[in-house]
Amino acid sequence: MTITEKILAQAARRDEVRPGEFVTCRLDLVMANDITAPIAIEEFAKMGAARVFDVEKVVLVADHFTPNKDIKSATQAKLLRDFAREQGLTHFYEAQTGGIEHIILPDKGLVLPGEVVIGADSHTCTYGALGAFATGVGSTDFAAGMALGECWFRVPASLKFIFTGQLSKWVCGKDLILYTIGQIGVDGARYMAMEFAGPVIENLPMADRFTICNMAIEAGAKNGIIAPDDITLDWVNSRTTRDFEVFNSDRDAEYAEVYEWDAADIEPQVAFPHLPENTRGISEVGEITIDQAVIGACTNGRLEDLRIAAAILRGRQVAKGVRCIVIPGSQEIHLAATREGLVETFLAAGCLVSTPTCGPCLGGHMGVLAAGERAIATTNRNFVGRMGHSESQVYLASPAVAAASAVTGRICGPEDL
Amino acid sequence: MPIHGKAHKYGDHIDTDAIIPARYLNMTDPDELAGHCMEDIDSGFVSKVRRGDVMVAGKNFGCGSSREHAPIALKAAGIAVVIAETFARIFYRNGFNIGLPLIESAGAAQGIDDGDEVEIDLESGVVRNVTKGEEYQFAPITGIAAELLEIGGLRERVKRQLAS
Ligand code: SF4
């Protein structure tokens, strides 16, 4: 069996599962945010549920429109806050105590290898980087999960992506996943598990692994997953004392398809509007000027990402007329970045530094685009209107490319500086 | 109960940001959401859609965000069923969870044009294109999806489970 099949089998109390089978699994964690939880809280009541299945295992994070951008979003965040208090939830987070859901859940040790997690947010697949099965669902599924502590799944077939060789300078996890989506398309892994493996992945720090699994949904996948190794275990053990189980794919595990790529052939990637599959190597981008650069989001708002951006922006200036918005993914990351001097570097270079929020990633606030404007962003989606006006454009790239582009005012790699 | 309505046709990879832009996710009222359905890619949709109409699209319909606001907005706008070549998985779950039937049929998705009048029999798995006089088959909905449609969505299913 694959790692995904083994985790689902264990959670379904079965010896074996096969792709295509329907199973009901116990849940180790259920999560929702300030957009998806309001509908869920209403559904929960309409289901006739009184209490959540486990106050330790239901996590609510207000992050999309926080700090609240208007009265409606403030009302939604309050709904979460009140529900969390009323139910006695251990884990309710908002900007000052948390940050972006997919950054803080792993950081706080709330997701561990081998666990089964559903989140009412499509990028819940991020946690697969820890060797967990984690998938996005809608509000009603989340409400059911809160009430019952279980969820049904169709066991996905798995695709395996093996990266060999050496990463070139400035090529990171974001480039590997953008490249992958460029190869297989935005529905290339529809309904399937994407398993990432090989020597390149084994040498990647957790930050890059989270970025890779984060965007599995952009290929239509149910989950992304990376088998836990020493890097994972070091990371997890420094954050929890809870027990967990490590699963690995069998040598004879069956895959719907196995892809093998030499990382040396992959240069920094840019996904053109309006789909994440429209990728090109940085050398093929051409002359594209930008109005805004966004460095942050659950894809690339980690401390490691900020360090890369700061290394490029140090001693340089953001191009005249360009807005470079840096958003640390959590309050903790913001503090660490401040202590390391990264925030000062950003401010000195002429960037805007925001409190943690999803903000512009979904066109919410803190950097919404006007008609005709163009942004380079470390976010994960470049759909029509994603960052603002339906006639604006978003190009997706790594923190290195976004920072370098902010300096020149056109899309470029760090080598061009 | 056969569904009878006009087709509103769109292309491949219609994402949930297109169905309901994120700027409206600071509200949850179905009718308010319906008022902004599809507006970034088709500003005329809301004024032309009628109750009982059918949405038809290509591959990977509903990709992107997990927002249940997307099927809720479509349903509240009057869409009785969505036909697509394929659906993105979270949207597929969400549709049945809230009682919006979804049909995968490449034949229907390709054969039906915008404005065609269509008739659908969910039980027998037939889409009839009244305008063109064509018929397309689809695999009838079974399993959990069929159960959800019959009882009116996941809410009812959980309600029964909690009560038992
Ligand atoms: S940062 Fe963007 S993609 Fe990530 S959870 Fe927030 S809105 Fe979604």
C-alpha cells in the first residue's frame, strides 16, 4: 500500500484499503476559518449537534479577513470567537495569537505524521508535508466532522513524483511544485494523492515541503504527501509530546503513474495568468512590468521564505512605483523576522510589512489590485479576479523571484540583479 | 422529477473564485451570494438565469477554493443541476452535501450549447437536448451521493446519525 492508503486504512480500522473504495475514518483534527466556519456553525446547530466531538481537536482560525476589514467580516470573526468560547475549544486563533491557518497548525504541533485531518479550506493538503493525510472539504463536511469526529472518503489512487539530481541556486520548493503543475495540468491529479519523493525532496527543509504539498490542490489532488524522515521528526519532536505513528509506502505500492524529473533541468518558475499550470522558466518570461509584489500566504509566508526575500532586498530598493507587500505568515514568524532584522531590511528597502493575514492572496484586503494592474505573488492561485479586479493579473513565483522583481519592477530572477 | 430549463454554458476549469468572488465571502446569505454569482466572468448571468436552469461546463468544474458558497450561490441563483465533463473533488462533495445534483457527462457537456433547452431525468440517467433533439446518457448517481440527494443533503444524514 502507499502511505496515503495505509493512513486511511488505519483510521478506518481496516487492514487494507484500495483506491476507489469508500471508507469512514476517525478524524484527528478538523479545522475551519473565518470564511468557512460561519456556514458550518449554522449547519452544526441545524444538525441538532450540541457539543463538538472533542474540544482539543476542533480548530478555528480567523485569518482571511483579519484584522477585520469591514463590519461583515468582523461579525463573522466574532461568530467564531463566540462559538469557540461557548464550546470551550482549546484552539481558537486570530491575528494576534495566530496567523494563517496552514502555517500555524503545523507550527503549533497540531498536526502530526500519520494523522487524518480535514479542513474547511482547500489548502489543508499542506499538512501532507508531515506525512499526514490532510484534505480540504466544505463547510457542511466540516460541521459533520465537528459533530461526529469522523468523515467518509473515497480512497484516492496515488501519483508519485520523484525528483533526482541537484537543485540549481535560487530554485526552491515553489519552483518544483509549479513545474509539476505545469507538466500535469490543473486537473492532472484530480481526485488523486500526490506523493513526492526522491533525493531532492529528502534534502528539503520543512518550509519547502509545506509549499509543495500546499499546491497539490492546484493540480486537483485530494492530498499531497511526503513520507516522514529525520527532518520531519526533528521538526515534529520539537513541537509536541503527543504520540504519533510514521507510515511509509511499501516498495511494491501501486501508483497510477510515476513521474521522475531531474531537478537540475528546472529553473525558477513563473505561472502566468490565469491558471497555475501556465508555467514558464524564468528565462522565458520576457518583459513583464509589475505594479505590486506580494510575499507571504500559506504557500510562502514562512521565516525561511522571508529570509530569502530579505537576502535579495538587503541594500537594495523596491522599484519606484511598485508596492512590495510582505506578510509574515504568523505572529511568531513576524516576531522572529523582527528579531533577525528582516523586518528592518524590508522597511529600509521600501516594502510594506503587514500583520499576518491572507489579505491580498484572495483579493480580501491589504493589497487588492485595480483593473489593468499586474502583480507577482508567492501565493498559490492566479485565477481571474483572485487578487482584486477581474481585469487584474497575478503571476505566481517563489519569494526569490518576487523579491527580485520588486527591485527591478519587472518579472525577473535574482540572477538578473 | 425531471428537470427542465435553459442551459448556461461555460468552459473548462471554472474555479470557485469565478463562481463567487472572495470579496463576497464576508457574507453567508444564499440570496445575497446568488446576486454576485459568476459576475467576474459573466456579469449578465444573474439577470438571465431562471429557476430550474442548468449550468453546463467543461473539465474540472469548481476547482480551487473549498468555499461552499459556490454551490450555495449557484443553487440560490436558480441552477437546478450542473453538468460538466468532470468536477473538482471538493466542489463535487459540496454540491451533494447541500443538495445540488451534479452530472458528469462529456457527451452532454460538449453537445449542449448556451441557451439550449434541456430536460434531465436524474433517475434514468438521460439528458435530453430539446432544442437540438439529441439525447446524452450519464451513469446514474449512486452510493452516498444518491443517498444525500434523496434525504436532502449531509445535514439530514448527520441529524439522523446523531439521533440514532
Ligand atoms: S493565504 Fe491564500 S491560499 Fe492560503 S489560506 Fe489564506 S487565502 Fe487561502
